[in-house]
Amino acid sequence: MTAFWTEPDYDDHELVEVIRDRNSGLTAIIAVHSTHLGPGAGGTRFWHYAEPEAAMRDALRLSRGMSYKNAMAGLPMGGGKAVILANSDRAKTPTMLAAFADAVDALGGKYVTAEDVGISEADMAVVAERTKFVSGLPVSDEDKAGGDPGPFTALGIFLGIKAAVKHKLGKDSVEGVHVAVQGTGSVGGGVARLLAKEGARLTLSDIHEDRAHSLASELGADTAAPDAIMSVACDVFSPNALGAILDEEGIARLDCQVVAGGANNQLKRDEHGPMLAKRGILYAPDYVINAGGIISVTLEYLCRREQAPCDINEVRKRIALIPGRLEQIWQESDRTGASPDQVADRMAQALIGR
């Protein structure tokens, strides 16, 4: 692994720690980008990387994205992220999670973790046995904040898509609007169900094609192969899988008027936002539209820390602010000519003192 500070995605991160635990087989990276607004908060990703450099890039990019996301969501948290490097068989054990929990705890609250791709509520419950700096834990009361943040992320994305459709297409509803959804897991599947409920026309795709076909059958949607979904002629392309898909090739394939989805770091590089805008495609900055999950996780964590009740309605109230933030970004973009990602980045950087 090359020195992380030479990586193009290193952005004066406050902390980058590589954890190796021989007994459990754990290899992980914890990156804290900024604690200007509070402890670095962000989930843990469990993923098999072809090379360790890719894991480091993920940790650096995702933690910076969390700084921006938390700041734009008005949360008193900084940005952090962790990645656990899975073996090719993706074996995950309680001893591995325990070793990771000890590493989080050793940071003394500088980083607060939660679930992300490959990590479940049950995994976070194991982590919580060894550290209090964790959120996204199972809850038995549906009126309390907590549990799987996926449905809250999906709600924010759905509201953001509606805002984008109104701004770009001049429609007050998504009824009849064609949305191509890439990824049908917890987040993408939730987005698809909310869109279908309001009458959107859907084309679904997932690397697990049986999952996409099953959801399509449930919702009366069409499907597309994973390598074809970005080329589907549609009104809205909604990426809800992994990031860095919007590069020169990916943007050239798009046949849509809006890109609005939950995947983190959708733009591969800074120059790709203006490239998207040049094609006349409205972009919803990912860390603004997908903030619903971290809103839930943060309020859950703060309420637990302060031993105060946490009403789920407060979570929904804050998620309902996402469309207004997006509209503010788009109006500034229309006024200045800067692309929406550039506008959002400048706002977020000002909020974290950079």
C-alpha cells in the first residue's frame, strides 16, 4: 500500500489508521476527515477489494463525503468512515468485529461508527458490546429512532427525486415519470417501492439479477442487465449501488435528464460534475440527497449519549428538509453557472472551516 498522504483523495484528513489483528484476521482502515463540527461519524463498509490501495481510496473519499454530508444536513458531527477488507470468501466473524470494535473504542469517541455496505444491525450490536461509539442499533419500538438506516436514506432520496423532477421537468409528482434504478438493496429497493407507490414507471437493475427480477415482479417494473442500466432512455437515472460510476464513459452513456440516487461518491473526479452539467443533466449531489440514514443514526447516537428519548418524527422532520437544500443548490447553480456539485462542495467546505 502506498503512503496514504500521496493519494489524490487525501484531503488533510485528521486521522488515518490501519488496523491489523492477526488473531482475528482483521484488516481495516479508519479515516477521520474532519472533527470541526463534532466527532467523525460514518458507517463501516465490509468489502472485498482487489488491491489494498482501492480500500484506502474508499476510506479517504467516503470520510470526506461524510464531512460534507453531516455539515449540509445540519448535524453536529464531523466526517469519518471505516472499511474492513474482506477476504475473497467474505468471511466475517464475531472475533473480527470485536477487534474492530476495540480499535474504534481506542479512539475515545473521535470516530462514531454504524452500518454500511456489508454490515448489518446485528453486526453493530456485536460492535456495541465493546464500544459505546456506535449507532444504528436494533430497536424494538417503531416510534424511536434507530435500527437500519436504509429506509431513512431511501426516504430522503425519494423526496430528492421528486424535487429534481419538479426543478428539471416542471412536474409536481413522479406519476408517469420513468426512473431507472441501479441497485435494489435496502436503499435502492426502498426508493423503488416509494416511487412505485406514487405511480412512477420503473426499470430496475442489480448485480444480483434475481433480486431485481423479484422486486420488478412485485412492483410491475421492467428490468435491465447490470451493464445496460446506465444506457436506458429515462427521465431519471438513480444510482444506488457503489460509486465512481460517473466518469467520461459513464456520463456519455446516460440518456436521462436527471441523476439522483443514493450511491456515495458517484462522480469519479471533480471534473465530471461540470461534464454532467454540460450535457444538460441535472445532478443531485449524492451527500445531500442521501443524508437520511446519517440523520437517523446521528439522532439515535446523540439521544443515547444524553439518555434522552428520540422521537422518530424528529428524524422524518429533518429528512423533509433535504429537498429544500437541493433546491437551494440548483438555484445557485442556475444563477452562477457553477455545476451543482461545485456549489454543494463550496457550501460544505465553508461549514467545516475549509
